[in-house]
Amino acid sequence: MEFHENQARKPFSGLVMLYHYFRRKAVNRQTVRRLRELSPEQLRDIGLSKHDISHWE
């Protein structure tokens, strides 16, 4: 068996997947935090309500 055949194809794929998972969660938390700061009129302008935001938490 050659040296290059014995190497893992994606040795850090698990770590990359974890990074993307936690990054996505952080972005979602930031989005919810900013949406909570909006008034009901502003939320209505973008087609949301306070009830819709609670589903993302």
C-alpha cells in the first residue's frame, strides 16, 4: 500500500461539520435577537409577528 493510499481523505471533516453547526446556531441566535428588537409594525412590514419569532428559538 502506497503512502498516499493510507491517508484519510477528509481528516477534519467532523471538526468542520461541528464548526458549521455551531456557527449556524450562533447566526440564528443573532437573527432572533435582532428580530426581537423590532416593533410589531416593523415585523408586520416584513411579514412576521412576535409569535413567528418564538418558533425559531
